[in-house]
Amino acid sequence: MQHFAIVLICGALNIFSTSITPVYGADAVISEETSEETPANARIEMKPFSFPVTVRGRQKGSMMLVVVLKLQEGAELEEINTRLPQLRGDILIAGNQLAARRFRPNTPVDPDVVAYYFQNAVDRRLGSGKIRVFINQSVYQSAQ
């Protein structure tokens, strides 16, 4: 179990070493893709989410997902930043519900299906059309 934690921490450090600074809050890294004038081009890379993968009530592993939120036209960066903890909670709830139904050991995760579930959770919190949800990375780790 200690080996798993070390690998996960090293993997998380590698993920964030390539992302663009500055750190904006405790839950995300925000970067500008094209222009510094419009916050609509900003993307928010959230800290990795970890969801249990269970079979018949026993945990067989965990799925780590890195979620990226891309601001759309008309979205306010300040509003999104103040709602990041709530968005993280909404994504955790949606991810746990999805993991119970769709995540299976040694089966790849369809990022479009996961992004769809997360998009619905984000839209309920912020309203439709403010943020677009993408899955940047998914890693399955089996329990030993």
C-alpha cells in the first residue's frame, strides 16, 4: 500500500510539473491558452480525483482522473474560483455514482462518458454553457 501511495504522489507531481503556473486556490491550476485579456480562454486543471473500483462490494482498485475545466465565453473567472470547492464536491459525488456503475477492473474508462457525467454536475452548479469539462488523464491502480 505504501508503494501505491508513493507511485500516486510521484505521478501527481509529474502531472503538475508540466502544467502552467500560477496556482489559483488549493484545488486548481489556471492557465491562459491564447490571450491574457479574456478569461474565457482560461483552463483550470483540478487536483486528481480518486474513485474506488469495486466488484461485489470489495475494492479491487482505484481510478485516478485528472479533470480540466475550460471556461467558455461569458464565464467569470472570479465566480468559478469561488465555486471550485463546490465543483470539486459535485464532481466527487458524480464520480462515485459513476464508479459504482461503470468502472471495472482492467477495463478502460471512456473519457467522453465520464466528461458527460461531470458536465451535468458542473452545469447544475453554475448553469449551462459556462464551463466545458474534459478528462485529461485516467489511471487505474489495482489493489494488491
